[in-house]
Amino acid sequence: MPQQALSRVASYDSLGSFAAVPLGQLAVTPIAAAVGSAHVAIAGAILWAAMSLGALAAPSVRNLQPTR
């Protein structure tokens, strides 16, 4: 990625991340009412773990070196 585009890409990444939070908060109440709050909590934990492990599965993420 070109160095001059890094700030713009980071901005779009942050926007997508922050926009997903209120959408998830709006969606969780009707879903919990339909299937039960325990099922929603378990499904959320499984999805969170899968996304975290999925990111770590990429060699480029696992092999990141600290910058100084």
C-alpha cells in the first residue's frame, strides 16, 4: 500500500469498525427475543473467537514484527 494512502485507508477501516457497533446493538435485542439471550451470548462468543483466530491464521499477521 502506498505510504500516502495509509491514513485514508485507516480512516475507512475505523469508520467501518465504528459503524458496525450501533448496528449490532440494534440487532441484538430482537434476535435475543427470538432465540434467547443465552444463545445470542454463546453465538457472539463463537463468532468473536472465530474472527480472532481467523486473523491469526494469516501468516502476514502472525509474522508481524514490531516497528521502532
